[in-house]
Amino acid sequence: MAGPAFRKFPLLFDRVLVERSAAETVTKGGITLPEKSQGKVLQAKVAAVGSGSKGTCGEIQPVSVKVGDEVLLPEHGGTKAVLGDKDYFLFRDGDILGKYVD
């Protein structure tokens, strides 16, 4: 299940394509942070998902997140993919640490 912008890039199996959230560049007190101090962004929005992976009996196990979900990513991992003029990252469904609930 992919969003309309990704029809030419269908994801396979249990892959999840995410767009990382922007890093905080200014503190709550108004201090501008240098790039080195910003840290790695671990939050992302799901842009597209694959159809799922095959279970032991051959049934398809759907991906646990859907397009538009806000998720928490591991600090390391993921494969960078440039689509259009934006940077995205590919993860396996099992690599995603959790999703934010409204």
C-alpha cells in the first residue's frame, strides 16, 4: 500500500518507507543550535508500506504501520532512498521501534 506519490516505486514485502522529521534547530529559549549539537532525529512519518511478509504457512502477514503514522526509528540502520528531491529511508517493519498514538 503506497501513497499516490510512490506509485512508480512499489515497496516489496515488509518494507516501510519513512521521511525523517526535521531536527530541532532552536531551543525553547530561542538559542540557535549548531548542526553538530542537533543530534540524530529518530522520529519519522510513514510515506509508503509494502504488502507484508510471508508467514510460515505461506499466509501474508500485513505490515504493522500505515501511511501517515508517526514512528520511532532505531538510531542506526535504514537505507537511504532519494525520490524526487526528498530523502527517505527504507526500514523493515520489524526494525521500527514503535508508533505514536494520538
